[in-house]
Amino acid sequence: MARDKNRLRDFQEALAKRLRQAAELPKRHSRLAVQVGDRGYLLDLDDVSEVLPLGDITAVPLTQPWFLGVTNVRGTLYAVSDIAAWLGLRVKSDLAARRLVLLGQRLSRARAGVVVTRVIGLRQLDEMRPQDTAHAAAWEAGTWLDRDGTPWIEVDLERLAVDGDFVQIVR
């Protein structure tokens, strides 16, 4: 019995030490890199709930062409917008590569998802260089260049979710 208590105490002490060490490490700023049309965008992981393959979407009459409709994800309805169509971008990718990005917990009041052309993966902001560029839209949080010189636009999903043009889905 005493041996079990010692093992538990050792485990707790080791865990506490690892947590202290992790807290002392510099914070990495990971972003989800997605492609929309031929442009690269970065999404804050705190604002993304899920990334799913495109499923069944029910069209809603008398809405904008970029508003695809609503979809049911585990009993919750989400409004689905095609962000490439909203931006007026042409999409040449394979339809199977398209993904639905659901807005996260912090933005759950929006119950919305955006369709992206493809998901690229994670990118670290501390491995990129910020660019001094004028932002074309209020929902653009910044522009970054990666090591290969590829530009990435950081999206503020909270601002996008309340953008007057984006939320005006009625024709």
C-alpha cells in the first residue's frame, strides 16, 4: 500500500514538474492553414470547432448564391457559406478536397461554418514574417510570409462572423 502511495506521489510530482516546464516555454502561435480559391488563409485554432468533409447541405430559398444553406452536425444546425464564392474567387480544385470549417466555442452563437477549398495543415506564426500591408477587409487580422515567400492572410473569424456583408444572406 505504501508503495502505491509513493508511486502516485512520484507521478503527481513529475506531472507538476512537466506542467511548470511547459508553462515556461515560449507560447507557439499555431494557425490552421487553408486554401480558399488560390489564396492562403490562416485561422486561429481557438476559433475553429471542427473541420469536416462536406456533407449534405439543404439549400435555403431566396438567399445569396454564396450561402449554400444549412447542415446538421450531430443534431445542431449550422449555416454554411462558401467563402470563395463570397470573395468572388474561382475554385479549380477537386470537390473532394473541400472542407467545412465550423466556428468554435467562442463563436458558437453564430452556429456557422465556412467551406474552404482545401485544408493545408498547421502553420506557426513564429516561423513567418509579418507583412506591412493594408488590409482590404475588417476581418483580415494580418498578412504573413512563410519561409518559401508564400503570403498568408490571417482571418479574424469573430470579425468575419459579424461582418455586415457576410451575415446578409438574404437576396
